[in-house]
Amino acid sequence: DLTGDLEFQYDAATYIKARFYTAQSDLEEDAATMPSEVDGGNGTEHIDNMIAQLAEDAGTLAQAATLGGDNMGSAIDLVTGVDDDVARTFRNMEKEMP
């Protein structure tokens, strides 16, 4: 049944979109937990550099997750719009048939 397949894919796409936004939110919330300074003795500078890189990478991942969620939302809107257009076409064809 094609309708069931489309509904399942729509539900899956909606779930994926939500997961992207959850990941983005989690990464941004965790930013506050990053240490601002460490006492690593002779390795402090290296540890600070690793933390800074980790924070930068987390920010990049958050941006990518947002972009993924936005793009998935756009794809869902496009598919939904196509479905609506097809349904409208069939309704119009039905009206025109004797």
C-alpha cells in the first residue's frame, strides 16, 4: 500500500528532523559545562588547546545539526506540497469525469 509507505516515510523524516534539533539543543546546552580553565601542570597549555578545539568542533556540529533539521523540514514541506498538489489534481479530474 503506497499510502502506508508514504506515511511511514513522512513519520521517519519528521523523527529525523526532531533528532537534528535535539542534537543541536543538547550541544548548545552542554557548552556551559566546558571548563574555562584547568590546572594541568606542564600540560595546561595543551589541555586548554584541546578544550578550545573541542568547543569549536561542538559549535560546528551544532550548526550542522541545525542545517540538517532545516533541510529535512524543507524536504518534508516539499513532499507534503507535492502530495497536496497530486490530491488536488485527482479531485479536479474526478469532478471533470462524467
